[in-house]
Amino acid sequence: MLLLPRLLKRFVRKGRLTVITPDGRKHVFGTGPEEMLFAGVVKTAPSVTVRFRDDKVERELFLNPELALAEGYMDGRIDFEEGTIHDLLTLFWLQRQELRKHPLQQAVRKIRFRLRRWRMHNPLGVAGKKVKHHYDIPTEFYKLWLDETMTYSCAYWHSPEVGLEAAQQAKLRHIAAKLKIEPGMTVLDIGSGWGQLAIYLAKACGAKVTGLNVSPDQMAAAQKRAEAAGVGDAVAFINKDYRELTGTFDRVVSVGMMEHVGVAHYLEYFEKIRDLLTPDGIAMVHCIGRVGPPGFTGPFFDKYIFPGGYAPAMSEVFAAVEQTGLWSSDCEFWRRHYHWTLEAWRERFMAHRADAVAMLGERFARMWEFYLCACSISFDIGGDMVFQLLLGKHKSAVPIIRDYIADDEKALAAKGL
């Protein structure tokens, strides 16, 4: 241990990190578990003990901490004798600013930022392949830890006590109310997942819904779910990139899809939404965003989870929208909702972890555990959030005050929808 201690001494001030090297020596950093106020919430910087299984881990962690930690854990080269990967990532996030001040890490971050447009180049054909990397994992795996609606996006929580199923139903209701959908309206759902939003809009609102999906496996499963729900004649799923579609729709909705578009394609994305809307149409974009300035996707997520994906800064979003002539009629920020969603998913995943290992192997299970932990912590004490942007072709497309959303939500809830 030569390189890493200098970094860790500077980095670990709260909590305690004990590193056991392959020769059995212990290296201790920090003073012990300690409560601290972070982002308006009291958090405990935990005590964690990790064991390095080989001598290469130190150098890899020094050069590329996030990716090396993830891969070391996935490969079993980093193990825990006290605490968990969630504890270690919490310790990291609470003090990550100190790590980012290190000259080497600053240089690496500058390089990654300069390369981000290349990493997010998602033209026709390439974009679909990148999305399939994540969503063509067997559906049975997702069934282990999603709720019964198979909704794989941020839920809408009135409080963390309501439970995942109720929060996901509230999200569907919120979107339907926000879009003010009436019977017979045509709706385009860009990136329709396993189809629950399309099914809900057809069933609860009487809409005719077209779902776009570049994952054939997801699309086939979604069509079966629509038929089982009795709305097979009102919902159709098409295996196309959004850029290939023509026609117009009364409503366009995009949930959890803009993250896969890429910065260089934002103008193209919003222009296509504009062109797909009828003159009085309304569009809603639901997307993960970042509270700070433009950045880049971390190396672990870019390599293993969402290749070519990116959570935009709001300045990047509005810079594209303002060039389209669309009216930004409303923007709502969900600050803690995804943390509660991810914690519910993580709890369910850990309860079925043995099944995940049997299905896809220990390395994959460790990768998914790292993903859920890192995301949950980022939405808790990091700079990630979710926004919902409401767009119209003219100033009066959306009702002038937003009270209508709560009124329509209550009406849907009264019907048990």
C-alpha cells in the first residue's frame, strides 16, 4: 500500500475505513462512525472493513476508483468483513468532494467530460443496440424485484410509507391527469417498457395508445400484458426508433427514455416530439436529471448498465427545447422519489438474490447490487433527481393553472384507477 493511503487519508475524514491487504496488514482511515448533516438530512458515516484479495486492487482503485471498486466487488477481489457495499458507497458519497479535489481525479474527470459526446453518440441502429444491453436481460429476472405492474421507472410517493405498488399506481394516475387525456385520444408512448403506462391510459382514460420500443423482448411481453388486461385492441407496440415514426398524436409521453438519447441528439429528440404532436397536442417528458451543471456518466454505469446513457443538466434540456418553438408549460421536480423507489427495489432484490444468482450468476448479482446501491445513494444524498417537463405547441395547449392535475387525479382515484 503506497499510492492509495495518501488518497484515503485525505478522503476519509468521517466514519472509518479499514483495508486489509493480501499480506494480512490492516490500514485504518478515519476516526469511526459519525453522524453528519448532509443535504438537509442527518446521515451516519459508517465503519467498513474491506479485504483486498490481490495486489493489483490498490493501483486500480487509485487510478479509477468507481470502476475499480465495482469490478473488484463483482469479481470477488474486494470483499467485506464489516459492513456492505452499500455502507462503503455511503462512506464514499458523503465525502466524495474530497476525492474529486485530488489532482489525478480532476484530470481524469476533465478527460471524461471531453469524451462524453463520443460516448453518447446514439444514431439510428446504434441507439437500439445500447438499449438492448440493459432491457434484453431475461424478463424473469426483472420479475424478481419489480412490482407486479413491471413498472421500471421512478414511482410517485406521497410518503415513503405508502409502499411501492401504491406509489407506482399514483405515478400512472399523475401522468394521466397531467396530460389531460380524454376518451378516443391518440397517445404515443416513446420507450414503453413492459407496457403498464400504455395499458393504464387505455383502460383508465379510453385512449388509443401506440407504444414504441427498440427491445423486441420487452415489446412482445408488453403486448401479451395488454391483451391479458383486455386492452389489446386499444394498445399496439411497435419495434421502432422514435426517429423512424411518422404521423401525429394528441398526446406524446416519454418516461425514462430521454436518458438514452444523448446530448448531441436532444434537439433532434424534441423536434421529433414537436412534429408528432397535433396542433393542440401536449407532450410530457419524464427523465432523470442532475441538479448541477453538465457532466458525464460514470464509468461503471457507462460500461455495464446504460451504455451511451446520460442524466442531463436542466440547462442542456432547455437549451434544446427553446430551439423547437415548443412551450415549456410546466416542469416538476421529484427530489427524493427515486431514492424511495430504488430502496424498495433493492430490498426486493436482496430478498431474491439467491434466485438472481441461480439465474444469471454471482458476478451479475454483485453488479446489480452495486447498481441499485449506487443509484439509491445518489438520489438520496447526491445530485440526481427526476423531472417531468410538460410541453405544448402553443401557449394555451396546457390549462393555465395546474390545479386541474390534482382534480383529475382525485377523479381517477375515486374510480379506483
